Amino acid sequence: MTRYKATIAYDGTDFAGFQSQTNQRTVQEEIEKVLTKLNSFEPVILQGSGRTDSGVHAFGQVIHFDLKGKVRDLERLRFGLDTQTPADIAVKKVELVPDDWHARYQKHEKTYEYYLENSITRSPFQRHSKAYFRYPLNFERMQEAMSKLVGEHDFTGFTASGSSVDDKVRTIYQAEIIRLDEENFKFIFRGNGFLYKQVRNMVGTVIKIGNDRMPVSQIDKILTSKNRDFAGPTAAPEGLYLKEVKYAENTDI
């Protein structure tokens, strides 16, 4: 068996998430169908760097999988996966990795981006690719709130119920909001890991602060109290993108 690492992108609109689920269309299931075909119809189970929820997109999700036989030509393998998977999945790169390399457990950092349209009426052309908020937002207040998320914190207060992770301490290296134009914002989060719906809960809270319905100091209260009830609503999934996964062997992580 030979282990391969692949970098993929997908439009999450019509998926029930990344991970396989019974009677649901998922990214993992669609790719495994093609991998099994390429593996002489012997089942292949892939592993991802993490899950994304229903409606969430990815520019740079990373997976690994094993195929039997001799080492494949990497570009031919990439091309075969890319052309045989559905149009809402793209296989951008395939690499060889050691047999013990693991997309989830290798030390890595992740970058997420969140796109928000802030206008009186929602663009019909962006309804699947950007979240929408119609009310006024104070950019400076949102910037100040975002800066409070940087550093090592216990993010229990930003975690959705249902998380099975006990240790909720994570480090955020970058939390930034950029005004793209008069009607569009981009949020950037880079860290050593993120909890279940953490990014969307942080965005929902920052939006509420920007709309003057919470003080900037609410971020401190949420982090200190570890109480989800003090945070804002979970932001819509269509604005969220897994931008990049960087592994320690290629960075100074």
C-alpha cells in the first residue's frame, strides 16, 4: 500500500458536510467512490484534516488515503480524481507521504476565512458563497473585538454543544477583519486548531458587537466565564471557508 496526501477544494452548498453520514451526500463519500474505483474496486477510506459542516466550503482541505500496488503517477492520479469526482469538488494537488503520515494528527495550523455581505438587499449571486447581514455594522468595534480573540484561550464559551473534545484550549495566531468594499467583509482566523462551530460562533458574536447589541468587553466575559449563553448566535455556514492547512514539516509551527 502507498499513502497519498491530497489538497482539495469544494463548494459545500449541496453537501451534508465533509464526513460520511448515512443517507447523506458528503464530500468524503463522493471522493471514496472514485478512490475505490481506482483501487480495483477494493474499498478505500480516506482521512481528512478535520470536518466541515453542512454548507461550509473549502479552498484547501487536506486528506490522505492508501492505494494498493506500485506508486502512481501523481499528476495522473490527481487528474483522475479531479475529473471523476462531481463538479463541486476539485482535487488541486496529490503528493506522496510516509506510511505513518496522518492528515488529522500531524501537527498543523489551519486558516479559515468568513465572507459577509452587509447591504440593504442580498445579492442573489452570492447567496451560497457569502453570509448576509442587512443591519449597520461598526467596523472599528468589530476590529477591536477580533483583536481580543488572539492568543491562547479556553474557547469553551465559543463551542457548540455536542463537542466531544475535553481540552478546549486553543491558540489563535491571527484574528482579523478586512473591509473588502462598502458592502463586504472578510474575517480571517489562523490557529493551531478550532473547536466545533467555534469560528461561526466567534463571527456571530463579533457581528452582534458590530451592530451595537453587545459591548466589545463581551469577548472577555465569554472567554472568562466559558459560558456559551453569553456569546452571539452561530453565523450562517455559507460564509465559511477552510482556506488552508499547513503542516509542521513545511512551516515553523
